[in-house]
Amino acid sequence: MKYITTFFWSLIFGQVIGYIASALSSSKDNYSLMFFISIFFAFAAIIFTKLATPKQVNKTAK
């Protein structure tokens, strides 16, 4: 479920950031490019959290 939420919010934020960036640069909106960049950053965020989360060590086992 958290992966679906990550993809959902990355798409929302990607579209908003792409819209603002295209408005600031006075260029045409390219929604498909914004979509693929958002998906890329969603995968990067998921991979980063998997790698950055420390593994739990079982201290009771010998």
C-alpha cells in the first residue's frame, strides 16, 4: 500500500512541479515527460528508502 501511495504522490508533485517549471520558462506543458520523470523519482525514492533503512538485528539469538 505504501508503494501505491508513493506513486500517487510522486505523480501529483511531479505534475505540479512540471507545471510551475514550464510556466516559469514560458514553454509548453509536456505531461507525458512529467509523468515519466515522476515515475523515475518514485522508483528512486523507493530504492533509497530500502537501502537507507537499517536492518534489525536479533540480539537474543546466539
